[in-house]
Amino acid sequence: MPIRVILFIFVMLCFMACSEQGSWPNRSFSSETWRNTPEEQRYELVNDLLRKQLLDGKSKAQVTELLGSPDSEAQDPRMLTYVVKTGGSSFNGSFNQVFILDIRFRESWDHVSFAGIRGD
């Protein structure tokens, strides 16, 4: 497959992930609501969580107190991951997409260095 086609597909997938996130409903975040919401429906809360910067400056212990245990082990030991939405599709509906909240920490785990959504 030519590199241009691969690059085009990659760019389109990134665009779809970003545009889908922009259309998600915005429910007010609370720790209790997050913990009681099924993981595939957390997308309704995640924009408020990020917009209010509620993770900024938090340690790993503070993040897990706020959000609960991560949904899976990340490959990077300085990262926590939480599923926020499952479903979504390409232009022809050929695959399901999973959206994940990635939270990265400094090496010392003393505070969050990045929090954002990615589509897998």
C-alpha cells in the first residue's frame, strides 16, 4: 500500500476521533458519578473533567482516589488508562472504536504531566 494512502487513512482516523469527541454530551463530573457510570458511558463526563483541569497537579494516589482503579495496565508504568467510550465506526461502519483517557505522570509519580483522550 503506498505511503500516501496509509498517511491519509491515519489522518482520517485521527480526525474522526477528534470530531466524535466534540459531539459528546457534557455531564457535570463528580467522582461518585464517574465510579457509578459504566466505563463505556464515561465519555459523557470526561470533557467536564478535562475542561475543569481536575487532574492537574494530582499524584497517582489522588487520581485513583478520584477515578478509582485504572481499567487496564498501561505499557508505560507512568501512565493510567481509563475506558471512556466503546463504539463508533469508520466511514463504512467497519470497526468498533475504543476511546481511552490517558493520564501520564512525571517519573516520580508526584503529579500529572498530561491527561487526554485517544481513540484506539
